[in-house]
Amino acid sequence: PAAVERAFDVSVRDYRGKMGQLFYASPHQPAVPEHLHAEVSGLGRILSYTPHHLSRPDHIPLDVPDRGLGPDALLRTYNADELVRNGVTGKGITIVIFAFDGFRQSDLDKFTTMFGLPQFTPEVIGGSPGEPRGELSMDLQVAHAIAPDARKVVVNARPTVEGGGGYRKIGEMLEDTDRRFPGAVWSFSIGWGCDKLLTAADLSPVRSALRTAQEHGTTAFNASGDLAGMECRGGQDWSSPPSEQDVGLDSVASLPEMTSVGGTTLSTDPDGEWVSEQTWFDVPLSQGTGGGVSALFDLPPWQRLAAEAVPPERHSGKRMTPDIAAVADPFTGVKIVLDDQVVVGGGTSQAAPIWAGLTALMNQYLLDNGGSLIGEINPLLYRIAQGAPRPAYRDVTLGGNAVDNAGPGYDLVTGLGTPDVDNLLHNLQIAQKVQG
């Protein structure tokens, strides 16, 4: 620390966090010395603690299980049921879920028995992430409900937040996962800290690993967060009014290569046929879909037309999130089993594995019909939104979170909207043929 202080002319201090964690940090961001500008593009934060959290609502209601979607209704809601009836069940595709907590096999067994699905035991890489707290079990069940024949893999992400070097460790974890399971679909329902705490240099190992995996056919989905656009708000003090410093994104979810998934409140008919969706925002619980503008990354070329729907002073030429959305309201969510009880899942951490499961179906179909794995999906999603033979999204125009409002076209709470999978798949197939 003393050498770092001298080299960069900053102070390095010891801290104890509110949860008891001990770490060192500099209250000032070091600058690259002028004579090194040609060789050093940027510096990360001087920080030995990697902030992290589960993207999961604090409240999962036990009193509304009958309102939850079963697997058939979930598939019908997003127009993927005909695919499954024609034998597209995710066979040959791997879904990887990165987790901080564990799962109970008995919950998975009861879930599959209840809905007549094939039983499964996920493959766990790196040992159990920890005690079952509901998040991982929900992710696994939601993905299995959509793609029951896909291979399910759990990667223990807990070591990335033990000790320093967290973002380098995240990059190494992604590289190892890509080597083991090339072309898999990835789902993240965890967060690694507010983007305002970091620099782009901090995240460069993560971004590099993600790009390499996408070259091998991987598509990655990350929950946009459940704090209604205030992912930078620390602690549990919800009684004080929000400040500008509270507004922000989860750092890894904001990567241009990551597909950020926002959340909706869903309405269906009794059979699960889609009726409408609006932005998920539960004011009494201080929960809602995450989203907003990156503090770190410039607006990608494929988002420029979408940015025309957002006031220029709001996006300021920076990466916008989320990209797409799915149901996240715990009162309109998916039926799952936790601690041997049938409950209803929720949060954008439910929306991310929904998209992962649907992508597994689309990947299988494309491979079975002369196509290829989707890989990096963001440029394709936005290109399809600009004009395609079939309408691929249900535009969510009602509601908002604590920061932004929904509206026609792209918005900073539900992105491009929720999927009509049959139409989206048809458009993806055409795009792959055009690309050769």
C-alpha cells in the first residue's frame, strides 16, 4: 500500500463495511501518469473488496401459488409452445447458471414430478456455492420448465468475491466455463457491484472472456437488477429519498456484450395465453426492474437507432440497459418449489433464466435446421427490432421504475420488450442465412 500511495499520489485506507467485511481502498481514483499514456490505457480501482449480491426479491409470497405459471403456460405466454410440441426441448444444448448459493435436490425432484417433466441433477463445477437460499433453485427450475432436455450446469461463483482480484477471477471463471462447455447458454442472477464504483479497466478481463466465449457460440443473459433502477444504493435504508448517487447499474450486467434482462408484470388468460405486460415496479417493497445508462461504456453501434427513443440528455452517448425483458413480478411469476413448498418465483433473476431457456430451444432448432448457435445476440436483437419479416417483441409501454418510464419502442425499463419466440426464431433463421 505504501508503494502504491507513492506511485500514484493517493491515499490507501483500511475499511470495515456495514456487514463486517474488511478491505482496503483508495478514496481517490488514480490517474495514468502522462508519460505512460502510450502504454497504459486505464487503471482499475484500488479496492480489495468485490461488491456482490443476489438479484432476487426479498419477498416471495406464499399466498398466491395458484396465480403462478406452470411450464405449459410459461411456454404459451411467450409463444414457444408449438416448438416444444414439435420436439424442440433443448436437447444437445447446455445451460450454465452462475451462482452464489446452493440448491436442494429434493426441491428439483418435487418440481419435475409435479409437472411431469424429466428428472435432472445439475452438474456442479467448483463445489457447492453455499447454503440453499432459493435463487439457484428458482433459476434451475425455470430453465428446466422451458428446456427440459437441455443439460444444466451450475458454476460456483462464490470464489470470485473471496479476497481481492475479483474481476480478474470472474474473467478466469468465464474462461474456464467456456473451455468446459463451449457454445453453452449462460445465465447470471447475481451482481458484482455498482458500475459507478469501477472503471472500464476493472472489467476488461470479464469483457475479454465474454467475447471469446461468444465466438464459440455462447449467449449470455444477466438480470438487470431488482432495485428499480437504483442498483448503486447500498444497505437497506429505504426510508430516505433516493439521490443521484443511488441511480446506476450492476457493473457486469452493463457490459455491451452481456444481454441485460429487465422485468415485467404479466397478464394472461386462464390458459396462459398472453394478454398484456407492463413494467414491474412494486413501490411498497422498493422493488422493480433495473435499467438505465452505463457510467462506463459508450453506446454500441447496434443501439444507436434505439437511442432515438430516449432523450439524448438521458443516455449521453452511453450504453443503455436493459436489452429485453420477461416476467419478473413475484405476483405473476412462475410456479417453483422451495423448501418443499410450492411458491411463485420472481425478480429479474427469474427473467434471465427464462431467456436462457428460450435461447436453448432456439439454438436446438437452428442447429437441427442447418443453422448455427446464436452466440452474441445483442446486435441481432436490435437489427430485428429495426425491421424484420415478423414482429419479434411485445412492446411494453406502460409503467416505469424509480428512475425511468416505459414508452413505445426501446425504453430504459424493459428494453425492446418481451419475446414472441416463434417470430423471433423465424427472424434469426433468416438473419443467419443472409449472413451466410
